[in-house]
Amino acid sequence: MKNVQLITLALLFALIALTACATPTNAPAPTSAPTAATKAPEATKPPAPEATTAPAAGQPVKGGSLTVSQGVNCADTLNQHISINTGCRMIAHHILDTLVIVNPKDGSINPSLATSWEVSADGKVYTFKLRRDVKFHDGTPFNAQAVKFNLDYTVRPDIKHGFAYGALGGERYEKSEVVDDATVKIYFKSPHPTFLINLSDGGLGIDSPTAMEKAGNDYGIKTLVGSGPFKFKEWVKDNRIVLVPSDVYDWAPAIYKHKGVPYLAELVYRDVTDASTRAAALEAGEIQLISMVESQVAPFKNNKEITILTTPKAGTARMYMLNNAKPPTDDVKVRQAINHAIDKKTLLQLPAWSGFGSPGLAPLPVNMVPANVAAEMKKYDYAFDVAKANALLDEAGWKIGADGIREKGGQKLTIQALAIAPTEIGNMEPVDQMLRKVGIKMNISTGDFNWLIATRTKGDFNIALSSDSGADPLRLVNYFFHTKSPSNVYGFNKADALIEKAQNSLTEKEMWDNITLAQVEILKNAVGVMGWEQVYIYGTRANVRDVFFNEVGYPFYYDTWFEKK
């Protein structure tokens, strides 16, 4: 079998295992990534992941309700065939098993619902052998027919296409064929070299076809039925999502620490949008794990009841994307001037960042790419240079007005910014201050996640923060920068051919060569300001044990338990 699994994640996942620390550090990426096998052995057992919290003082015990909050935990739907929200995907993964699973310790791809797989020499056909002992939470059997139903449903033309559509390959997906109950073949029109990595993500988890058909449009809102360690109990909108353990779960992948039913009696995702309120609830013990903003870490450093955990984000940099189709950011000189006017190193020292993260370089952060790719990107980085920014704006015909804001043809140099409230306001206001020093005024509009998506889709903006999580570099670049992607709302159209060449590559070098060239075009055209490479920050109660963090850097609670005091 010719190996077409080009991307392994060793260059990324060495960084993903969470460690308790006060200050994040970035490890260097290797110059190339080793290649994963295309056929999974039936009985191999990969090494268990390292502990992500302090070593446990005793044996795991069952029971207890774990309440967690990452702000708005799910912003659209738990139905992963149409969702575009990472938080929803990570919750759904507790309910939906996947065909394979990535071990974040070493980046290896391991069996889950599939026991083994083979890839054709041309990279277009994947054959999976499936477990025979799995049932969905509604009692219906998991089998090859269920896999085919799910994949075919994802590409249906009559549904909204979300994350899963791109992860499946979009238009490259051809069909699924049921060989027998325990064998399915998946065909692509062209190679899909990162398919196995994407299969590990909750976005391509396998739902019960019976439950989907029964629930109709309520699926993902009033119910979600998979074969995972937890079952859906309820979703009270804007309040909480409650999961309970599956009492028949006995097919956990070997990357976890135990087999059988989860230890927790209940898992509650509570919506607490205000970061200060979340932190207060953590300190009071009302919530046991929260996502934190950077400025909140310092007060907890000496609190023995709280553990602070950080991990580099798997996904894109946080990018201030610029609308290439809407004046005045339709002028590349204006976009380049904005890049030179923003001091990314200084931003990271301000309260909204508090020293966490590192200055952005390209859409894919350094922990996602080989070292030689990162070195190439440095050649196209925009240095902080106010004089250069002013010169570019002069060349573009914008002259300083009496109030310090530039003008041209009777129009002020004003750009419309979008920010999710309250979380992104602190990331936008300092940029406004920096841009005013070169004569650009920013008007900041705020709203929630769904407002942001709707406003961006209409093109009614000049600058907006954007990013995505995931371990597939091809999907991430395609998602933001290919003209056929619904998320390319920036009017940029100069990287399509390079992205497509990368997608069709059969060697690792060819793929990275084309990804690199695509990123060069993105940077040369100043499609956005590559703001910062993010770290995820979590605070937990000290008695919460064995929180597992997946390949995307999000917590997974199958192994989690409470230490008795």
C-alpha cells in the first residue's frame, strides 16, 4: 500500500499535553514530521497520554457532578453535520464516537470505532474494518450502514454545510460503499491526505441514523445520540448542557487510562459569558473548570485550591482579517499600512494578553508547521514600522486631516471593526489606538457570535478577529482562504490553485511546498494582520483529576474524577 497519510502531528502534539505552569513556553517544531502508517494494527496499544494535572494521590473513584464553563459553550448546534462552532464540536465529541482517534501525546492515529484501515495507492479509497460490539445510545446498532448514512448526510446539498463538510473533503468526497456490516469503503474524487486526522475530530463523529431521522430539525438541539461515553440529557438554551454517563460504554480507545463507564455521574456545561463571573465561580467551587482570559491568571498563582493549565492552541493564529472587497481596505497599500502600524509585541504585554502567546507570523502558527516553513514565513512578516505605514498611506492618496484622521476625496479613513462582546473588545481597542497614530479611525461594533457570523457573511465590515481550531493544516488554510469556502468572506482569491495543489499532493514535501506558497500569497496581499499565536488557559479546582486534552487542545472528561479530601 502506498502511504498517503502525509501529515502526522508529532510536530504539534508534543506541545498539546497540558502541564501546570504560570508562563507558557513554545517548543521548537521539527523540520519535518514522521509519517503515520495507513493500516492500523488490530491489537496494538499506544502509550497512554501523560497526566494533564498534578499526579493523583489515590485511585479514581466514581461519582460527582463536574460543572465546567468556557463562556458560551455551544454557539449554534450540537448537530455536527451543520455546526461551525468549535465549542459545540468538543461537547458533541463526548457523545459521538469517531472512527479513529489521535493520541495527543505522540500524534499517532489509533483505532476507535474502526479497528483497522487501508488506503489505496492513489490515495482515493479508504477501507475501514469496524467494531461489531457497539450500539448507539438508543439501542440501534453501529455498523457500516450508519457510517455511510452519516458521511452522505454531511454532503447533502439541502443542508447547511459546516465544519464537517470541509473535514470530509467537500466536493472531493465521492461516495461510501457498504461492503458488509463491519466493512465500509470511502471514495474520494481526488486524494484527501488529511482525512484520517479529520476523522478523529468530533465534527465527523457518528450519529444514530434512527435518532437523526426521528428528531428532524430538533436534532442537535433537543437530542444528540451517538455511541460515546456520555449521553445527552438536556440543553437549556443560554444556561446549561447536561450529559450523563452511558451505562453500557465498554469500547474506549486504548489512548485513555481506563475502560468502561465514565467516573463522573454528571457533566454540566454552564454558560457563563463574563470571564470575571466564571473566575469567581471557580474560586467559590461552584464551577470546577473554566476557560480563562489572560489577565485573570495572576491572582490565582498562589491559590492552592486552583490549578492553572496552559496549552498552545492547535489551529490558526488569531487573525485580524481585513475585507479585501470593501473600501478602504480594498486597497492593498492600506492593508499593508495597517500591518505595519500594529505593534504585536506590545499588544501581548497589555492586559487583554498579559504576556500569554507569541506574535503571529502566518495563518498557521509555528507549532503547526515544520521549522523550515516557519523560517520562510518570517521573510514576509510585517515589522512594526510607523514610518513605513505612513508612507504607504501617503502613496495611497490619504492625507492627514485637521483632526489627525486621514482624508481622500472628502472621505475620512475610517474602518468598521467587529468584535464579540465582551471577550474581544480588549483585543480591538488597543489596535484602534495604534491605528489612530497613523491617521486611521476604527469604529467598533459589538455583538454575540451569531451576530458576528451574520455581519461578516454580509461583508459589512473592514476588520474582524477570526481563527479556528483543528489539527489539519490543509483544512484550516482552505477554510479561510479558498474562494469556494463559505468562510472566505474577505474577497481574497489569489491562493486557490496553490491550496488545490496542496490538497492533491501525494508527498509531504509537495504538500508543504504548496501550503507555504499559499501562505506567502496571503501575507504579500495583507489579507489580514496575523495578530498572535494563542495559548488556551484553564483553571481547575485542585481536586479535579485526569482531565484529558485532545489534539485540538480542548478538555475531554472521560477519564476525569474527583479526588476525595
